[in-house]
Amino acid sequence: MVDPREYDLASITVSAGGLEMAESKIRLPGLSRADALELTEFVDRSVTSYEEEAVPEGEFGDLGLVTAGVLLSVPVLRGLIAYLAYRHRGKTFEQIIEIERPDGSRVRTTVKWRDTSADPVDVSLAKELASATGIPYDKIVGSG
């Protein structure tokens, strides 16, 4: 388990240095700092960045939340599936994701898995992420 006190979020915002840049980014808003740092155990840190989420003035909200952004690729989606499966440990969950296109536009969707689902969590998430990102399901699961 990653101890969030060991890291300064600003120090782990890294460019993709030397890697071929993906055209899009997948973003996970509303993560705690610990959850965001734990993501780097499943997704390459060099393609991951974080943004602090501000609480709108005059409103109440959770302090210290961040949005994790990851360059979109098949290995990233595989890592994201493993991260979500690990994070929720077989329990029903919903996770908001945003797909950020190269032009800066964003599409927000929610991936869901129910513990009563006929599909295992990894299969269900691969189907939903394939639909949301346009990356073929067979590439995500490695059968094509």
C-alpha cells in the first residue's frame, strides 16, 4: 500500500517523456490522494498526472480530492481495470470517468459493476471501457 504522506502530488506529475503520446486521456475525478497514488501501482507513473480539485466558493465538499489523468492506451486500460477491481474488492461500485480528447473536449461517463452481475468484474469493465473509449474490447482483454 502506498503511503500518501511519502509523496508530494506536484512531484509526481510527469510528462510522458520519450513515449509516443496518446491522442486522448482518461481521467478519474474525485479520488482521495491515497487512491490516486495507489493507481500508480497499476498504471505507469510516467503517463499519470494529478490535478487538485477545488471546492467551489461558498460550498461544502471533500478537501484534498484529486483528479487522476492517464494517457489513454491499451496497457493503461488493463491497469485501470486491475486497479478498480482491487480497489473495490468484489463489491458493487460506480466510478465516474472522463475521456479527454486532443481538442480538450471531455465526455463524462460512469462505469459500473454489480456484485450480482453474471460477468466477472474485469470482463464487465473491459466492455464498458471499450464502449467509452472506442478501443476494441478484444484488444483490451488481449485476445486480438
